[in-house]
Amino acid sequence: MKHLSGRIVVGVVLLVLAVLFTLNALDLDVFRRITAFAAVWWPAALVAIGVVGLLTGGSFGFNLVLTLVGVALLAERVLGPDTFSLGRYLVPFVLLLVAILVFSSAFHVRRPKTAPASRDPGRPAGGEEHVHVFSAFGGHDARNASPSFRYAEVTAIFGGSSLDLRDAQLAPEGAHVEATALFGGADVVVPEGWALQVSSTPIFGGVDNRTVNPGAAAEGQPTLHVNATAVFGGVSVKNRPDRER
């Protein structure tokens, strides 16, 4: 499906508001019926907007949250507050949303098709094509110098993780980094001049691309794809570590 034009959406919203204000000015009974209906069923609009966003390729995380919040509010109105109260289930509901978004981000990442190469005894330390950097309640800094870097996972949970790729070279088909920060910070350091694509899922957190002149790859140039998920934390892609600034 094609993306819905933003101007069309704005135009429809303004048209609906114009009709509603006109009915209110005329003091018609139909307006009172519409407002009474809307007071109960307005969360259905959230569901509709979220579903349309999911189908038209909008922000997956935002539209999924919008849809689920709309469904929860509808359940509260249809079943009654005695049967289902969003306030009562707010904490587990938020945790469920965060878990769904984290899982969806993990399964949407483009993983490399090649298997990790066998460890070459003559290869220097830090020259692996596939790298895993993990920290929990602490810090872990890693540096990679692979002549054919392909894939890395950088994870920080209540701590900080950093992967420095300035001495590495991308594999001819490109490479992928999955960076995840949960109540922590994850940094990916890349050399200037690399073609870079960053996709992000910030959930009460932030993803920051600080690289110099990031852009599309030239013909024949490999691209580094970074899939970043930040949950109450931050993921940063940069050309130099903060300690060298």
C-alpha cells in the first residue's frame, strides 16, 4: 500500500472539525447524539489510525502502541470499569508494550546470511567478522579490526557498551549491527566516509546519529546497517568516542 499523504490526512481532520462545529452552532439533536457516541467510541479512532499506519509502512512501534492503547480503552468502555480498568493494569500493560516492541525490533533486524567464519589462529585479537558486546551493571568497550566485518550485537543493560569499528573494513556485501540499550547506553563508533543506514526503535529513550556526512552508498560501496533499540536508555552512532572529543 502507498503512504497516505499528510496533506490529505490534515484536510480530512479539518473537514470533520468543520462539520462538527457547524452542527454545534445549529444546535441540532444529531450533534448531541454524535458527541454521546464519540464519548464512548472515540478510542476506535486510535485503533483505526494505528492499523492504517501499520498497513502503510509508518513507524511500527508508534502505530502498534497506538493500536493497543485504543483496544485497551475500548475494552474499558465496552466491558465496564468493574470488569476491566486500564488504570489497574497500567504497569503490566506498559511492560507488555515495551516487551512487544523490543521483540519486534529484534525480529525485524536483517541478520547476515553468512555463518561466522572459523577462528583463524593467525588473525589478531579483535579481528572477528561477528562480534558480541554485552554489559550488565557495568561497562564493556570492544574494538574490532576485521578486514571483512559482517555483524555485531551491542547490548547494554543498566550499564554501557561500546564497539569501535574505526580499524575495521566492511565485508563487500555490507554489515549489520544490532544495538540495544535498556536503562543504559550503547555506542557504535564508525570511521568517517562509511555509508550508513540507521533504523531505530526508541521506547522512552533516544537514538542519536552523530556521524559526519552520513549518506547513501556510492556504486560498489558496502553499507553498514544499524538497527537500534533504546528502552529508557540511549544508542549513539558516532565517528569518535566521547572521551576523544
